[in-house]
Amino acid sequence: MPNKLVTLETRTLTPGERKFSRFLLFFEDLIKVPLFRCQRCGECILSSTGFTCSQRCPKRLRNGPCGGTGDDGSCEVYPDRKCIWFLIHKRSKWLGRLPMLFDIKKIHNWNLERTSAWMNVFWKRIDPPILFLNRTQKQRKIHGNDIQR
Ligand code: SF4
């Protein structure tokens, strides 16, 4: 399997690491909360969801909508709001990053909740942000006209 979906083998944070991570989270929040309405999952996937935080979904889904999205793009839980995955799709399309949505994100490691994602990248507990489309994603873009709609 090209992408390991479970991160159970990741060493859990020691109390000291958690304390330090929480301290750094304060500074991370200063940027990511106003800009992206970050929910502090500690396992950032912003770069592959069109720079729209998927964790704003009330069901905390990381791999697409639940299936309850209304025809107008509304959320099943809060019908007065748009489904976050509707917005992710729109933004990803606008940024030319739609093919990234087809890569399955790892199952969330809840041990990392409310820790600094920056620190988790540095400690190699999570994957770094994806800046550009890789070759497979570019090919999807060229050949998959259906995903560009
Ligand atoms: S760290 Fe998690 S909650 Fe925060 S912006 Fe990234 S994906 Fe969203």
C-alpha cells in the first residue's frame, strides 16, 4: 500500500514533549486560527484540502463529505452553514489542487489533538505540508477531465 493509513506505531508524546508542544501551539494559533479557523488537530492536512481546514466539519471528517450534504452545498448538521467539503472542493478547484483530494488522508491520531502541528512535522510524527502536485496528481489533472468539473 503506497500510503500507510494508520499511525499507531508513532511514539506517543511524553508529558514533557506535550508541554513544550502546547507552548508552541500558542504561537501557531496566532497565525492559523485567524487565517484558517484551525481546530488544533495537531495533524495538519491544510495543504491537501485547498488550504481550508477540514476539521471545521462537525463530524471531523478528513477524507471527504459524509454524504449528507444538501443540494445547495449545505451541511447536514448545521443546515445554515455550507458543508466544509463543499468549500474545500471549490477552493481546491480554484487553486488547481483538485487532484490532491483523491489521495486518502491518514486516520487521525487523536493522541496529537491540541498539540503543535509544526512541532509534529519537525519530530516527524506527521507528514510535512505538500507544496506542489506530485507526478501522479499531475497526471490525474491531465487525464481526469471528469475531476475538473
Ligand atoms: S492543524 Fe488540523 S485543525 Fe489546524 S488547520 Fe491544520 S488540519 Fe485544521
